[in-house]
Amino acid sequence: MRITTTVAASALALSLAFPAVADDKPYSIEILAEGLENPWAMAFLPGSGDIILTSRLGRVMIHDADSGEILEISGAPEVDTRNQGGLLDIAPAPDFEESGLVYMTWSGVTEGSDTTTHLGRARLDRDAGALQDFEVLHIVSPAMDSQAHYGSRIVFADGHVFVGLGDRNSKDFGPDHISQDLSSENGSVIRLTMDGEIPDDNPFVDQEGAAGAIWSYGHRNIQAMSLNPDTGEIWLAEHGEAGGDEINVVERAGNFGWPLAAYGVDYRTGEQFADTHQPDDGFIAPVFHWPPGRDDHFPPSGMAWYDGEAFPDWQGHLLVGNLFHQYLGLFAVDGHDVSAPVRLLEGEGWRIRDVAIGPDHGFIYVIADGEDVPLLRLVPSEENGD
């Protein structure tokens, strides 16, 4: 089933000096598939227009570009689906066309009721409709008796695999918070070899008591992460506490401050629990952040850099999904200056879970979050098409 409607992007009123993208660029929405159950991630399979998707319930699927069918793929890992857990990100390896490997993250039980984020990979056999030769590459340490804030997005860069992780919803807002503890991989970005080993040149590999996999730390809950194709930098977006959501540019050995420098407030009291980022505070400040409270915050999920022919005015812009306010944010970026977002898909009623740019002229693909949700494609509307 395919439905098309025409809408126009509406710009958020700006309180910043950076200009917004023009708000007169209309697009059309195509619904490519319906009835998806709790999808969490999607990625295009290199060499085709097919999309591989995960469901948080533990399913791997492929959207076949030719038939439009959603095909079930067997061989997914066993996952813990309590609360925010389940099968999470999925990313074809850079050499996928030769190796057939796909990397995945998921929440799994370790001992008792403790859970943690896992990273693994398997070979996709399209003919068999199965994931084969499954390997667990890394189990995040320590596991915790929590089912929240797993992260967990995958990015490939400089021949390594990076994974953005969450702080497991720790409510200790002091200096002993898990995200400030270098012995814990939670609340960090980790960097591993493609085989899951800890590289010798990671920043803390020789520091006593530190987790050698850590690349950066002081993060809260990373649910959006992508490689900037123009600069080679890894950008991410992470949830704040009751507002204060952030867009950050990852730096080697960087401490991003959570929860000692933050823009949100305590969910329970509504009170500020930390100073905002200050010059010379020793923490890396975000390139963009939202104010405290729920009126204008941006709980993010999914990120992609626009590089395509379909929307030439959006070249080099950043797309990030908004869960709570149900829109796809389109951010103009100039170096590390980031504008307030134009709100795409606002008013459609979809929590945005992930976004990807297709090989078909740069059409924009989106999955919504929920129990009965669609796979969408944004294309130029007829009056603005070629």
C-alpha cells in the first residue's frame, strides 16, 4: 500500500543568530510499508535499494525495494525487551558487498536480572533469509540492574567500529556518576577494531583502572550518531534530563560533562542539578543544545547527513528524529555552527525513530516508533520535482 500527501516544512521560531533553512520547500510523503512493530533502526544494504531493519522485539527484517515486501530474517540474537531494551541498531559493514557482514547492538541479560548493551555481527544470507555465523564482539561493562539508557548507535570510521552508549539511567548527579567513571563503559563512546578488540591507540588503554575501549565519556543517552562525510567527524545527539538535549561532535578522550555540566533539570523536582557548560570548566560543550523543560526539548533518535539530488537546498544539512514532539529536525550546519531546526513531518503524529538517505537520488527514508507504524519516504512534491 502506498499513500502520498503533500506538506510543507515549517520553521521553528529562532532564538539563535544562525539562520533557519527556508520554510517553503514542499515534499511528499510516501508510505512504503505499514504495521511495523517497534522498529528501532534501519540501513540500506550496499549494492541495492533494500533496507535492513530491526524491531526492538528481537526481529530483523528486510524491505525489498522491488516488491515492497517486508521479509523476515532469522538468526537474530536473544534479547531482553523489558522497558527500553531489545534489538537496537544495525549497520552493514563497510565491506558488506564482499563480506555480507552486518553489525548489531542489543540489550541482553548477563547474570541474574542484570543487563547490558552487546555488540555483535553476523553474515547475511539473502537466499536463506538468515543471519549466519553469529559472533558476539563486545559486552559492555559493567552490567546493571536497569533496563534503560542502553544507547546504542553504531558508526564505522578510520577502520574501526564506534558505539554510542547510555548511562543506564543512573540518578547520581554527583562526580561519582557512572558517566564520569572511566572504569565503566556506560555513558561513553567506545572504539573497537572491526573484530571487537580494543585498539592499542585508544586514549585510556594504558591508564590504570580505565576501560580501554572508551573513546569519549560524560554522555547521558546516545540514540543518534553519524559520520560527517565532509569532515570525517563523528556527530551524535543525546537525551538530556527533562530537556537539555544536546548535539555533540565527538573528540578523542573528550569529557562531555554529564551530569556535572548540563542544560536540563531533575525530572523529579524540576530543579537545576548542575551548572551549564562554562568556559574552561574542563568539559566539551555541545555545538547545539535545547533548554530545560518539555515545551521545546528534543529527545533524539536517528541521525543522517543529507547528500543527495532530490533536495539540493538541503545539501550538507543534518537530519535528526524527534521522539516526544514527533517531527524530523532539519539542521543547517556551518562548521560547528548549527541552526535551530526546520520541523519536517510535524503534525503527522509519528514519533521519529530513525532516518536514512536512500541511493535513489537522495530520497529521505524514515521509520516511526510504536507498535503499528510505517516506513516512510520523503520525495519532492510534484510541483517542485524535475
